[in-house]
Amino acid sequence: MKSPSSLRKVRNIADLREMARRRVPRFSFEYVDGGADDELTLAGNRAAFAGLQILPHQLAGLGEIDLSTNVLGRRTELPIAIGPTGYNGMLSRDGDLALARVALGAGIPFTQSTMSSSSIEEVASVLAGGRHWFQLYMLNDVSITERLVQRASDAGCEALVLTTDAIAVGNREGDKHNYSGPGRLAWRAKLDVAMRLPWVLDVVVPKGPPSFGNLREFLPKGQASAIDGARFISAQMDRSISWKSVEWLRSIWPGKLIVKGIMRPEDALTAAECGADAVVVSNHGGRQLDGAPSTMHVLPAIRDRLQGSCEILIDSGFRRGSDVFKALALGAGVALCGRAILFGLGAGGEAGAFKAVEILRCEFERTMILAGYGSVADVDEMALAGDARRFVND
């Protein structure tokens, strides 16, 4: 994919973030960029990577570098998947379809959110032959949950990703500053929107603001806007979700099952015992419970407890290919990247998202070479300096 001239000078994900900040309205950018409360966990996610050092070994006799790995029994070209993120149409029109095409081209999985702007079926239509994972919330109305599961199955989704850490919406104070009331932009936010003409022409004109594609069939007639959808899903979040819910989901879902939001070793083991094929070690990118540890801090203990009983994926805070390398060294198999890819989408639509994946790929490959590793399968704890296990208790 050819990048627009504005993307050719981009060096890293931070550059894409800055471009996105300038291009999209403040309310849309802060929805993606911000975290909960004092954003301690948001900052801690990045600090954790800085606390780990790579210990390279030389004269490794490297030939061709193999960046591929296996996840859920299938090969993927990189140990990266596009993580589930909601309402991507507010960054770029048909943003979910753009992300699906990028994932297909890169040979990596795309995780579609329940709260995506495009429907399961629309994404499946452009992801034919690719890896389509569907993120699910457990809802109060069991019939709606069952219907979403059935639609995911009918659309050929490979995996269902159950999110467990969003039974209440995190307190994202920075995001709230853009609103005068529920769903009502403050006048300063409206003025900011008016000053982003390219974004307005892309996202708002001529079809109007995007809605939530997966919720259309459940909303009352005439109440299908994004505001209506957000209110609906907020009221539907099931706070009674338990391990019995996971067992029930396992009984009705024929494909691979991934449980996302795991931060404790005992929860990871219980997920495996309930039939999960994989867990995602996740603190929701610092957007939910502030004060939670970074995912990298808890990863080694989860790895040790699972002992290979199910696969380990991880998210939260990934901005560099070297971050992915460090996660592999501590026991993860694949990193789910959300914000990093969305910064690209916000900066330049599909071409920007492609650029983000390519940056991560190049950085990861360079890290592998400089660290002296020719294959993803060879990366282990010895790739890190010092006693990496002690990192858990620092």
C-alpha cells in the first residue's frame, strides 16, 4: 500500500499519535488516548517496558529472520494482532473495515469489537481468508448475547474474545471534559470539530456520524445513533458475570475461546479449566481500574501458573516492536495492539493504520536481529538482562 506523502516522514508510533492529534477532533482523540482517573495505570504500562533491558548475544550466525509464530493452532506472520477497539468510525470513515484490510494484508488477526462501527457481517465480507476474532461483552439480556455469538459463528469468526474487565465504564475524566452532558458536546468541542474540515468531510459528510453496526438490530426504531447505542450497552453490562458465564459461553461457542482481562495467576488457571483456549493478560490499556499493575509485571507469574495449559496473549501499552520482543521473552505468545494502530488510523486512515503495523514489524525485526535471535520460537527469558522474575516484585 502506497503511503500519502504526509506519512512518509513518520518515524514511529509517537509520530502517528501526533498526526492523529492534529487531524481528528479533541473529543475523538482523547477518547482513544486517555485513561481512567489519574492515569497511573496508563503511565505504568509504558514505564514497565522501560524497566526491562534486552541482553543481546553476538555472532549468532543469523540467516533469514523468521517473524512468524503460531497462535490458536494457526500461523500468523507476526506475533501481533490488532486488538479490539470500539467506535473506530470516529477516527476514519469505515475504520473497522480499514483495520480488517490491514490485518489481512499483514497476515495477522483482527479483533473486532462489539462496539465497532461496522457490523460483524460487514467486516467478514472484507476479511475473507483472514483471521477474524470477535470481542464480546456478556449482556444482561442473554438472548442478545446468544444472537451476537450466533452471528459471529455464521460470519466464520475464528475466535470469540470475552472481555471481563468492563462491567462498569472506567472514569475517563479527560474524555468527559469535552461534554456538557451525556452525549452532548460542549461548545468548545463543537468549535474544535468545525475546525477539522478534512475529518468532517471524511467521517460526518454525507452519511452523518457513524453508529454501532452490531447493535442496529437491537435498538428501538429511530434510536440507532451512537448516543443511543452507548446508552444501550451501558445499561446492558452484566455485573453478575462469573466463571459459570465462561462455562456457558464455552458450551454454545464452537470455535476458539479467549478470555480477556486476566491479571491474576489463579484467574488464568481457572479460565483454562473452564475451557478457554487462551487468555489475554490485560488491564484494558489503563482505561478501567486505575492503580492496577502493568500487564508486564504480572505476566511471568501467570506464565508460571499456567505451565502451557492455555495460550497467553497480552495487551496494554505496546508502542514499539521492542515491546513485543520483551513480552515474548516473559512468556506471551502474541501482543494485541490497540492504540498504536488507532493512532495510525486517526493520522491517515487505512494507509496510516498500515503504516503503524509496518513500523511495529520493522522495529520488531530489527530488535530480533540486534538481540541475536533468528526465530520467534527462540525468544525466552534469557533475552532479558538480570533476573527477569524479580521484575514482578520491583
